[in-house]
Amino acid sequence: MLKYCHRILTELQEHCHLFRQDYHFDEGAGGWLKFNPIPVTWDEAVLSCLNDEAMLASPLDKELVKALSAIMACHEVTTTPMFTGISNVYANSEYQTIEGIPISNLCIPWSSPLYKENMLNQSCIAMKADGTLSAVSCSEPHPFACYKKAGIEQGKCGPVNNGFKFDDRTGSCYKAVNREVTWSEGFMICARAGAHLAVANSEIEAQVIWELGKGLFNKTEDLLWKSINIGFRAWGEPRTWMTIHGQSLVNAGYAKWAPGEPSKTHERCGSVRVLSDDYKSGLLNDEDCSHQKKFICEMEVKNETADSTVQIVSTSFLTRPLGGAKVLHGRYNPNV
């Protein structure tokens, strides 16, 4: 173990200029790790790693298990398990890592059958120094480690392979999602990608959104009644239409409705009509929130860092308030 601790210091000296001096680089794990021995709740651990532009570490493969076990032993944390990024905070029966990997895909042994059965009563998964897992309470303090994966190239819109494209007409990044889901599900998917449902703040942006939305449909389809969900909805009675950023449509910069819209009073979610070239495009429409539609995600351009080739996947994984804090959006979702 002393040999491992010495290697940490050596690799830190070789690689710290690529990230942070409080993290050490582990070649086997393929990234940087920082162990936090002071016990905190799971929510606090997630936020702590997020503030470092990292993720709460999970035992994704054998090399990460080895690295996490060794770093616990190096800090003499051998009896108390540490939090991992595995939880069921999004759905009671679905345990997955912050990266979106189901726990069933991880070949990690349990401390005992009792711990696995305890998953029915707990929401977070911890790892012992021997590399085995146990189910624990998310509100029970535990130590934890943060992980930042190496070698993911960044562009203006985050990782270059995340599907977002920059549009210089608006200065934002967009992704047209070719999946039909409810308005709320679309909101969640965008949030988990570090983005939000697109908001039209001008006629130009409405045009950008329309162009992206039209591209989701086959050119031979009748587009007259097609629409794509975007980031506005109704509040109260009579309906008051607001963007997801709390602005009225007028104050947000775009409030042009399709003829006859808004119409039915039970339709309380917002979309944009995708019409053929023979019709005026980009006009707003109201939708039944339970209807499944394709949608557009929007992401603000992030500040560039000193080294754009060594960054993590967008930390956009949280869609609920953490410890009373403001909601922070940011988990990479491979299904977006």
C-alpha cells in the first residue's frame, strides 16, 4: 500500500498540470481521483464533486474498483464504506450510476446477500475497501471519492460526441432528439444532459428551433400537424404561458402563436409547429402534456478551459433539489 501511495504522488507530479492539484491521476482508472474522508450525505457528495467539475465515483470496471479500494486503504478507511454514484433517485426500482449505467451491468460482488436484499429499503449504494457493495441510506454520512475521466475532447457545446451543435445565429447549442416522450420526460432528458428544453427568445431562435425540428421528420411525411416540444408551459387559470426560466413569452422575446392557438384549455404544455415550406414556420402551439412528442434541447455555451482535451462528460445529472440547494442540471445521458 505504501507503494501505491508513492505512485499517487509520482503520477500527481506528472499529470497535475492537466487538471487539479488535489486530484491524482490513475492510469488504470483512466482519469483523476480525489478521496474525501470526511463523511457527508450522498447529496452533499454529489454536489462536492460537481463543484470540482467531476462526478461521484462509481466502480464502473475492475480498474476503478482496484483504484478506489487502494485509495481507501491509503487513507486508512477500511471499516466504513464510501458512497458511490449508484442510486435509485430517479426511479425506485432502477439503480444506476450517475453516468446512466444500470447496476445490473456492473460485475461487482455484494458484501452479503442481506445487503442486496436491503436495496428494497435504501436508495444509495456504498463500496467497502474490499470492493464489495452494500445498500445504505442516502442521508447517512459516508466518505466518498470524485472521478474525472481523461481524454474526452471538448468543444463549445461540451463533449464533441454528445450530439449538441453550436448555432452562431443565437450563440447557443442545440440537440434535436428523435424520441417521442411526454413534455416532462423531455424536460428531464435535457436536464440530465446539462441542458434544458429549448426556449425561443427571438424570431431567429424560433427559426433555428423549427429547422432542427423539421429535420426530425421524413421529408415525405405530412408535416401540417406535426409539432415538437419546447420549453414553455401554462400556469394557473386562465392559462398564463411562461418559459421554463420564469418569463412570460412576450418578455422572453417570442410570442407568435399558430392560427387558433392556444386552443383547448386542458393543453398546458408548449410546442412549435413543424409545417411544410409552403406554410409559415416556427409558430407556437399548445399541447396535452401527456402526448408524446419529439423535442429540442438547448445548452448555453460554457467557458473554455485551459486544456480542452482533458475534460469530463457534462455533469448534468441532477433533476431534483439536493439538500435544499437550487436544482443543478448535469448528468450525461447516453439515451438523449
